Amino acid sequence: MLTDRHTFLFPVLFWNTDWIFTDFLHIPYMVSTALSWVLSVTFAYVTNRKWVFESRAHGFVPILTEAAKFFASRIASGFMEMGMMFIGVDLLHVNDKIVKLVANVFVILANYILSKLVVFRKKK
């Protein structure tokens, strides 16, 4: 199993793709957040399945079920982040990078808990 430093690859990828989308490609922050999320979640599923939680699921249906749970949990945390971005940037007028940093702390915690307790839960 990889160390905790691996857990931080998701936000690093997310943060960097979002930065490229917003600052270099001038994509609006909400669209940028969604695009970054899709790229990061796809990467996260593959790495979490193999190295972080060492999934033992084999076969099409078990892997599809696991992936569906993973993506559903990430959709939930994605909505949480989008809400935090809306409140922080649009309503409170805080810099989008600062709000994203704070939101990512909560998203990382939610994603780990959901992965551990729902997606990759070990059967007894």
C-alpha cells in the first residue's frame, strides 16, 4: 500500500488542471472545476483501486459496481466543492484559489472516508 503522500496526488492534479484551465485557457472557474474533477476522479479511481486500498474486486460486474460507488462518492464530494466554490467566490467574494484550497481540505477528508467506508470496504 502506498503511503499517505499518495492521497495528495488527487488534489495536486486537480489544483494544477484547474489552474491551467482558469489562468491559461481562461475557462470560467465553475467549468474549470468540473473539467478538473472529471480528469482527477478518473486518475484517482485507478490509483486508489490498485495502490491505496488494494482492491480485490475481480470481474466485470464487481469492478463496475466498485467504480460506480467510487464515482458516486466523488459526485457527492464534487457537489460539496461546487457549493463551497459558489458560496466562497460568488457570495463572499473571496479569491477562487483560496476558496479552492479550503474546499480541498474538506473534499480530501470526505473522499477518504467514503472510499474507506463505502467503496473499498473490506468484506468480513
